[in-house]
Amino acid sequence: MTRRDELAANLAAVELRIVSACAEASRDRDEITLIVITKTYPASDVELLAELGVTDVGENRHPEAQLKMEALLAMEANPSKTLPRCHFVGGLQTNKTNAVTRYADVVHSVDRLKLVNALERGAAAASRTVTCLVQVGLSEDAGRSGAPAADVLAIAEAIDAAEHLILGGVMAVAPLGADAQTAFGELRSVSLAVRERFPDASMISAGMSGDLEEAVKAGATHLRIGRSVLGERPLLG
Ligand SMILES: *Cc1c(COP(=O)(O)O)cnc(C)c1O
């Protein structure tokens, strides 16, 4: 089996899971965007995914993400071929925002006000508009990143006020060992509170390879799937 065949088969299996989760939750498949998380995998895989119809890819580390996006541009033999949208889903430091806003279309991990200001400066310098999601730290989550629910609205307001940023909505990672259904239910409540104030901020980024069904049930609009498409990642040292 070629890598292309393997990726095609994995994508088909994930698509089947999404379609059945939608049927179960009485949702329309078109409400959901699949983001394939390509971290640790080479640009050649991203190119194959794009050829197979994947429109959105995600990365969690700079500079790995930047090097891959540059390699992808260089590979573009056919000028009519378009690059997939690039989502940055990892923890972000303010000293990386100038670089990240040059290639990312959506940043999922905005968890503090300081980051909003830095992203706005970066996007302005690059003359780009970047969609931002507020990453919500769910209550069962002791260690992982994300803004406390009480801070989410203030961060959302800052994003909305920033000239080069668009408030897309919210994002979360289900805490390790927690019940995904409960965790995503909490995210949905935070999303409702944000949408009361900002009706267009309808994106809910939730659900990974292990919990996409629960995320679909809780109203996710964007799924972030890595391993189920690309295979298990080698452990990083
Ligand atoms: C790696 C990663 C994913 C994908 O996880 P899988 O278990 O490989 O599907 C999703 N979201 C974030 C923030 C990630 O870092």
C-alpha cells in the first residue's frame, strides 16, 4: 500500500465516524470541518492530504509549522493547486506571534490578553487577517493550558476589538482522564455565553481522534484529528 492509499483509507474511516456521529446527534455533516493535525509528519504528507481533498490542516509548534508550510509552497508544481488552510493549535509564546501570523489562518490557542495584543501586532505587520479562538481551560483540567472560564469574555472582547483579528469562537482539549461528554458540555456553555455577546463567533473547536463522537454530540464545528488519519506519532524525546 502506498502512503497515499493509506491516508485515503484512514480519511475514509474518519469520514465514516463523522457521518455516523452526525446521524446520531441529528446534525448536518456540512456543519463540521475536519482539520487534519499533521504535527511530526512531513510536508509530503500534507501535500498528499491536499490532493485527497483535505482543506484544513493543523500544526502545534513553531518553527515546525513554518518550515512545513514553506516546503509545501515550494512543492506546488501546479499553480492552480491551493494550499490548505493552516490552523495553529499549540501553546503560543508572545515572541513567536510575529512569525505565526505570517502563515497561520486560524490560531486556536489564544488563552490570555497579552497574546491578543501580540497577535494583533503580528497580523498588522504582515497585513493579514487572522481568525482567533479563545482556548478554554475546562474545570477538571489542572495542568493544561486554556483561559479560566471567567476570563474568556474579556479575551473575546479584545480579539473582537483588534483590527486584524477576527473572533472565531472557542476551543478546548478534553482533560486527560476526564469524561469527554462532560468536558465538551462545559465548552458548549462557554460558547453560548460568548455567542450571546458575539453571535458570529460560532466556531467550536473540539474533538480529537479519541473523542470526536462526543465532540460532535456537544456541537463541535471543527474537529482536530491527527493519529486516526496519519498514524500513531513516535514519542518525542
Ligand atoms: C495533537 C493534537 C490534536 C490531534 O490529536 P490526535 O489524538 O492525534 O487526534 C488535536 N488538538 C491539539 C491541540 C493537538 O495538539
